Amino acid sequence: MVRSQETGNFYATAKKCTITSTLSKQFAAEMVGKQTLRRIVRRIVEAYDYLVPETGEIVEMSHRWTYVPEG
């Protein structure tokens, strides 16, 4: 959850990561929703402004979600 500094309201967020690949569209579609031996982790970064598309509100974020292969 992310809290708006302007309104104090909370917004639900989802872990999301885009990975480029050489997989066929058919194989990639079959992989949607499956788990892998990798993780998406929260990384603390320098604060930045994020525009909430649904409301047009700008919130300050200090993290990003990053793909990390195990091992």
C-alpha cells in the first residue's frame, strides 16, 4: 500500500516487472501466472514523483520493484 501525501488515502499497488525475452508469443502466453525460481524484490531508491494514472495525483515513491534471479 502507498499512502498519498496530499489526501492521506491509501492506494493498493502490485508487484510488476517487465522482462524482455526471445520466447515465442505462444510459449510466453503459457508462462503467464506460473512461478519461477526467481523473485521480485523491493529496492529502496532515491525518492521520485509518481503519477497515479487513475486519479492524476502525484505521490512520492522511494522504492522500485526489481527482478532478481536466485543464486
